[in-house]
Amino acid sequence: MNSLDFSDLIDMDDDLANTIVTRADASAGCEQPATRAAGASAPALLARAPFPDISPALPAFGPSFEVGGALPDIQFVTVDNGRFYAHRGLLRYVSSDAFGGLLAGRDESIHVPEASAIFAIALHVAYGLSCAHLTNITLETIESAVNVLSKYGIPPQSFAAPNMPLFQLILSQASYYPIDAYALAAHYGFQDLAVAVSSHLLAYDLSGLTDELCVKMGAVHIKLLFDLHQTRRNALKNIVMNPPKMHQPHLACGTREQQDLTLAWAFAAAEMAWNAPSSTSTYMMQSTFERAATDISCGECRTMLKTRIQEAMEEWSAVPRTI
Ligand SMILES: [Zn+2]
């Protein structure tokens, strides 16, 4: 089935499409069940050449938007009069209910109640196309697009795997709105995405969680977030509680003098434990301990300090940064 082409699937019934896709998967060495529900395997299909062969140079969803040699055969008109040209066969394949029943007939132009900005995201996701070029994207429009996918029988969870457009789209918002992106991912069951977004929440003040956010993300993901912070706090305490080792005492630097380094380390450790411990970076750890020990003049003490800082940074790097 190496010559499988998107045009082969135009107007093809689901059973036949599943059969072809299963064979294509088998030829690609993929382990797949013998049969699959329509739409459930679509993302894997979309991600695998030669289906669909979408040229990024072409304007997506214009009248000449060609997929695997097939031109659009249906036009959607949004509530704000945006026009999107698409492919009936592809949408029937990724949707479990013929795109909310809209594709059950032979209408070539269909009016939908969504706004262009939202419908555009939904279509890009359904086609496996990057949304990076779309403008006016917010978490609200993304969430609305996710709801649109569900409304039209396209399971959003199947399109939120890592490296898929929806995953990247939501993750791109995580730097700016981490807790909202996390709640969105948790709410819709995008677990891989929730894990990825959680790395942006290490500095988040959990006392700022609102009732609305808690309800949205659910008890499981609240607990996962609290556990992440607790784990990192405890790990940091354990790491910084171990000061540098002492060197062999001598006349220039005996046991008492070496306590200056231990004391400097203790002050630095307390500073880190006080200031957002979950989000402490290895660079912050290094600079804090080095700054605290600037008055240490003994070369051997400084060697011990350098060794312990390196160990501490390695230990801290190994602590999980995600739920
Ligand atoms: Zn010393």
C-alpha cells in the first residue's frame, strides 16, 4: 500500500478506509488492531506519508487547497462570513458522525455557527496542519476549537499527542498562561500535554488556585501539581542540607576556620529554601552558593565548595520537573 493516496479515500466508506489504513500500517511495520473506530486512528494516519500529501506552500482551505492531488469538494461558511474549502472524504474519515451530520447530504456549501478564528483552528487540527501562522490565537479560542472538534465528532484527545498541532498550539501558550493551559489540558484529558505544561508551573503559587480552576482541572490533577511542588521542595531541602566536606585541617585552616564555609553554605541554603524552592534552577543554586562563599580565602575550602556545588547541581537536575 505504499502508493496509497488521499484521493483514494475520497467518498470511501469507513470500513474500506479502515481496511486500507490497517494494511498501510502493517506495511509500515506498525502494530495496530485489526479494526479501528472511524477517526480513532486518524492522527497516526495524518502524520504518516503519503497521506495526506499537503504542501505547506499552498494556502490552506482556499479554493485551490490541494491534498494528495484532490481539490476541495465542500465549502464551509462561518458566522462571520469566512470561507473554508475542505475535503469531504478526509473530514468524514476523522469524524465519527459525518462532521456532526453536516456531511450526510451532498451539499457543497454549508453554513456553520462558529467564528472564523475558531473554525480555522479546528480545521487545521483535523488536517494535522500547524497553526503557528494563525493570528489572534488565545487559550479561549483554542478551547473553543477543541469544543468544535468534539461537536463535529472529531475526538480532540486523538489530536493532542506530542508533536501534533494541537499539542504544540496549547504548549505555546503555557509560557504565558501556565495554570490555564494546565487546567485546559487536564480538563480534556490531554495527559501528555498536562505533563509538558506542568514544567511551567514550578514557580506557580499554588495558593492562587481559584475554585474555578480547581473544578476545571479536577482533583487528580490538583493533587499531581501539589505532589510535584512537595517532591521538589523536599528534594531541595535534602540536597542543600549537605554542606561541603571538610579538608584535612592544617595550621592555616583548621576545623574552626572551616566552619565559616559551613555557615556560609547554611545561609545560602536557607535563602534558596525560602525563595520559590520548586522553581530553583541549577544556575541559581550555583550562583547563590558561590556568592555566599566569596569571603572564603582557603584554596582547599574553595575546592571542597566547588565539588559540593557540582554534586548538588547534578542531584537537583535529576529531580522531576513535571507531574
Ligand atoms: Zn580550608
